[in-house]
Amino acid sequence: MFVLISKFKQRYFVFLFLFMASMLSFTAEALAATLSFSPSPASVSAGNIVSVKVVVNTSGEAINNAEATIQFPSDLLEVVSVSKSSSVFSLWVEEPIFSNLSGTVKFNGGVANPGFNGSNGSIVSITFKAKASGTASILFSDAVVRKNDGLGTDILTSKNSGVVQIRASEVIDVPVVPDNTERAIPPKPIISSQTHPVQTAWYALNTASFSWKIPDGVTSLQTLFNKNLNSVPSIKYDSSVSQKTLSNISDGTFYFHLRYANSIGYGSVAHYQFNIDTTPPDLFIPRIRTSGNQNLIELNAEDATSGIDYYTMQIDDNQILKIKKSELVENEYSLPVLKQGNHNLIVIAYDKAGNQREASLDFRSPFITIPSIALSSNSIIKGETVIISGKTDYGDNQVEITFNLEGRDIKKYTQAPSSDGSFSFTTERVDAVGSISIWAENVFENSVRSQPSQKLYLKVDEPVAVKVTFALFWLILIIILFTILLFILYEGWHKFFGLKKEINHELESVAKDTHKAVLLLKEELDNQLGVLEKAKVDRSLNKKEEIIFKEIQKNVSDIDSFIEKKLKKLL
């Protein structure tokens, strides 16, 4: 009972400590965090062991606690161990536990203020033994990632499942035992390891398993585990033992020794080397210096056990680069050309066992210089070529040359300069005519470009024969149009006079008809005058009637005179 109460108090105080630590670093804003498995997918053959890490990405926020329940298919996988040796957490509310019966792994851990902030933080490493071939999915059935804000805010927004591809069992050759086993010592054992299959490789796994096949006639065997290559095993087992698992091994290079015995005696000793490194690289600070227009980063991480294998590097949101240590020159690496301004860089150093250490820094990228170009000629004839030469300060990039006519790009050439930055090439035949503007730009990865160079102008003329043909074409066209115009005028002239004759004939007919009508009107007016003349005999006309009489006389006389004049002009 006292032991149970002590464990309860221990867990209570650890949880209380984590809660109080988070209270000291309260922030109001919560972002997103991700839990995932690494590697995924993992690959292993049935009967062998594979290690999968649970990692957290805090998306720039500090966290102080995470807990999860992981499910795995117990018919395909079996947990051998759960390690927290390289974890970013140092405090454990609940130690990592597992159950192969229910197919679960659980943990609840944390870290003191200021918490953990990173993109690939290892929480625990789970070592599985593959039981049968197939595809095993590893899932987070329940999980929480708490922000270091004093409130225990859950910022987990993504739980990425993992996959373990399990291949069929690998066949291990069984040593051939001579038929006269009673008269010969046993053969040298052949040892294999499911946890450390390559003897020269390093593994972040402190549990090592070995297996072997027992030949006929073997009555016993001896094993030994130490750091000496040529040791003779001394721990004796009977012939029923065909595998051995070692746990909680420290970092370093070790040897597993094995020999068989029969009634004649002991056979030759087999030595199996395996290498363990569960410790991440030492803390390191990358430094950037500028040489000319190039940024160089110093990568100086160290690892005392297995050594540094490679680095990964991400600048801003660009693609992650993998840099082998052998690619460094005096521990320096040339950064890709970036747009001028401030940038953020994250570097992760990996040792040969896959353990990692992260570092980051901010830096400023210098101005990208502009390439220069020259033309072999400023004037050519259509169909000819031109030689373009130039120079750039970046010997490992590409230069893009653009041909533009009246605001429209008509051709682009991409050139890879030599190591000193110079380039020269002959264009294709130029088919466009006019004044073509030409400029060059340095082109780099991630859509980074320099400013365009000063524009050059190439005058492209038509060939002389084409010009003469073109002039003759217009001359002939003008002559044809002038001939057509004369023909139209000629036809119009004749049609005009023909129309005039027809109009005169019509006018003559109308005039005659009009004259007849006027004569009838004049006759009627004369009759009216006759009536008025008679009225004057009977009585004197009044003043108004006298005026009308005189007006009628005058109008009859005027009409007669007007008709005669007009008819003379028309006829």
C-alpha cells in the first residue's frame, strides 16, 4: 500500500510541476501541432525487428506536455521495447507502457519551462518485432499536445498514422554438417540479428537480438557479449537455445561471440559486431558568412559515438536539402542563391544511427548581381543568326536570354555558363522583322531571378529581293486600281449623258402636257373675264370687283408669257 501511495504522489507532483511550469509561460495565442511516426512507411521482413519513433512538430509554438494512446495490429506486430532515451521530454507523468495483448502503447510526458519548440522532436522510440507478412497500420487512437501557455491548451490538429510493410521471412543458410559428426568438431556458427542486421551500421536501439541455427550433432553452445573482438565465449547453454536478446545496452561498439560443441569438442568462434548510439549529436551553432555574392554556412555539429552522417536544411518554406558531410568543404556549404533580404534557416544534424539535433538562425542574403551580354552584330537580314556572348558572377546557375518584339516575347534561350561564368551561343535563324530588344537574367532554384540586364537592340531587315518584289507589287496594284477608276469614270460619263437625254425627253413631254393644262386654265380665265365684261354693260363694277378684274387680266397675260419662255428653253 505504501508503494502504491508513493507512486501516486510521484505522478501527482510531476503533473503539478508541469502545470506550474506552464503557468509561468502563459501566452494567449494557440497554433497547430502534429504527431506522426518516423520512418513511415517502415519496411521489415517477418521475424525481424524494426524501430519506429513518435515525433512531434510544434509549428513554432512551445509545448510542455503530450500524451497519447497508440494502436497497432497485434497479429502482425509485437512490441519488444519502448525507449525514451533520446526523448525531448525529461519528465514523465506516466512512463511509456505497452500491451501486446490489446495492441496498445501509452505515454504521458513533458518538459519544464520554457518547453520544447521544434519540427521533429522525438518523444519515444517503439521497437516492433514483425510476426507475419502484411501491411501494419499504426494509429493514434487518442492524443493531446499541450501548449506551454499556463492553460494546458490542446494545440494538436493532426495525427498522422504510420505504416510498416512486412515482407516474407528471409531464409538463412544452415551450415552443412559433415555426415561424420561424431568424428569432427562443429562448424563455425552463422549469426544473424533482427535488430542490428548490418554489422558495420549504427542503430539507435539499445536492445539487440541474435539468432542461429543448430546443426545436427551439436550438444551445447557457449556465448559471450563484450567490447573485445577476439574473445572466447564462456557462458554455456544446451543445444535448445537458438536465440539471445540483450537489453539496456550502453552506447558503443560491441561483439556477440558464439561457438558450438559436440562430443569431439568445441568448434570455431563466430564474432558478430553491432553498434549502438542512442544519444543525439551535441548542441551546435551554425554560422553564415558572405563571400562576394555567395552565402556560406558553417556546419560544425559533433557526435562522439557514431559521428555525424548528414544534415538537412530548410530555408524559409523552400524544399528541404540533404547535405552529406562529405559534401562540405572545410565544414562549409554554399547556400543556394536567395532573394535579397532576411531569411530563416533550420538545420538538423543526423548521426550515423539516425539521432538528430536541430539548430536555427536568421540571416540576410546579399544583392543578386546582373549578367552582361553582347551581340556579334546589331543589324542582320531576316533568316540570319546572331552570336550572343555574356558573363555572370554565378558559374553554377542558368542564364535566360529573352527576345522581345513590340512588347511580345518571341524567343527565349537558356544557357549554362562555364565555371568562370562566361557563355556564348549562336541563335536560331531569326524570322521576325523589326527592332528586337534582347536582355538576360540570372535564373536560380525556387523561382529566384536577378534583375534583367540592360536591353540591347537587334535590327532585322527584309532581304533586298523581297523589298524590290514588294515595291513592284504595290506599283502594279496602283496601276490596276487607276485603270479600274478610269473605267468607272468612263462608264459613269456615258451613263450620265444617256440619262440626261432620257430626262430631257421626259421634261419635254411634261412641259407639253403642262402647256395644255395652262391653256385650258387660260381659257377658263378668259371666260371669267367675258362674264365680268358683260357685267360692266349691265352695271358699273364696284371697286373690289374692278380690282379683281384687272388682276385676272394681268395674271392671264403673265401666264401666257411665262409658258412661252419656258417652253422655248426646254424645247
